[in-house]
Amino acid sequence: MSKDNISKLLDIMAQLRNPDGGCPWDLEQTFASIAPYTIEEAYEVADAIERGDLDDLRDELGDLLLQVVYHAQMAAEQEAFNFAAVVDGISAKMVRRHPHVFADERVDDAAQQTDAWEREKRRERAARRQGGALDGVAHAMPALMRARKLGKRAAAVGFDWPDSSGVRAKIHEELGELSCAEQGGNSAEVHEEIGDLLFTVANLARHLGVDPEQALRAANAKFSRRFKHMEAELEKRGSAWDTLSPDAMERLWQLTKLAMQKDETE
């Protein structure tokens, strides 16, 4: 890719934001109004990856790049920073965080590199006066992703269960507290206990080396596939959901699982 490719995209964005002949919609946008699109495009990139669609991935990466260019253009208009500063900043950060590649430090495996990466990030947060262990964990992250990261940050200073058995015990404790809240009929307490339970499950996933966000996305996809298979089976039978008893639905679900498990494991 030549510099001309990026320059062309930057020029297009500047023209769209030009008060003299630019696009009325683009001129109305702010960092806050564009942020949801940025998040949406990141998820569409992830979706293309999950589907293994490289043509779609190319297009979605372009859409995501446009978001970066958009924010950089608005910042340039405020004389805060520009796209070149964004590129310079991430380039410097990558060099700084990989001294085993760009300097004379040595790491023997990926685990050591992860430790070195986290140490450098802590130094960067300290330089930004973000001294707290949890500082800098974005509030806008998906909740499960943020729960995992908060747990990881706390674990880095020693606040963690020794092993996964402790997390499992905590899950049972949270389930008991949820049952008490449910029996008491207090909806606010039920809401709180559900949150505590989900937070603890996210930490169990962390202890087991599983990304809870990705695991739940995979579970959602699996449920959708199986449910659609059930719908197709009902249509084939000339039947409908409202004609099935709970036991019949469960039998259909179990048959669907058996029919689809082979495909899902291949």
C-alpha cells in the first residue's frame, strides 16, 4: 500500500467535513455521535472473522479504518491531533512494547512476552497518572469483557482466588444469594445478585484460560443454529410452537442436539 492510498482517504474525509460543500450529515457528527458506529464496525469485523469470510473482512476493515480517519479528522479540526499523530503514537507504542524485537531484551515464550507487555502498560498508566490497578479499563467495553479485564487487573496485584476451585465455590455462594433474593421478591436484589453471578462466572472463565465474551458469542451462535434447525423440523412436520407441550419441546431440542453435534464437532 502506498502513502497515496491513505492520503486519498484522508482527503475524502476532509472534503466530507468541509463546511464549504461538504456533506450535511457528516458535518453534524461529533465524537459522541460517531462512537456507536465505531463499536458497531469493530463487531462487524469480528463477525466476518468468525464466519471466515475474507472478502467481507476486507470490506469491514475498510469501514473500521474509516472510523479512525473520521475521529482523527474531527480532532484535527479542533487542533487537538491529526491522523499522522495517531499513526506515530501507535508506532511508538508497538516499538516500546516489543523491546525483544526492536531492542536487546529477550523473551523465551509468549507467556514472558505477555508479562512484559503488562509491565509496560502499567508503566504507561503510571506516566498518565493512572496509578490505580483498575484505571484505564474502559467503561464502554462489553460487560463480560470488562469483567474479565477487571479480574485480571486485580489478580496482577494479588487480589484473586488461588485457583479455579475457589471461584467455583464463589459461584455456588452467589447462586445461594440469588435464590434468597428471588424468594424475598426483591427485584433490585435479584438484579444485583445476577450481576455478581455473571461477574464470578467471567472470573472462572479467566482462571480456565477462556475468554468469556468469545465463549458466550459461540454459545449464542450454537443456540441460534440449533433453534433454526428446530424451526425447520417443525415446518417439515407441518407443526407449530404453540402445538407443543414443554416435554415435546424438550424432546425436539434433544433430537436437534444429537442431529447437529456431529456437524458442530467436525
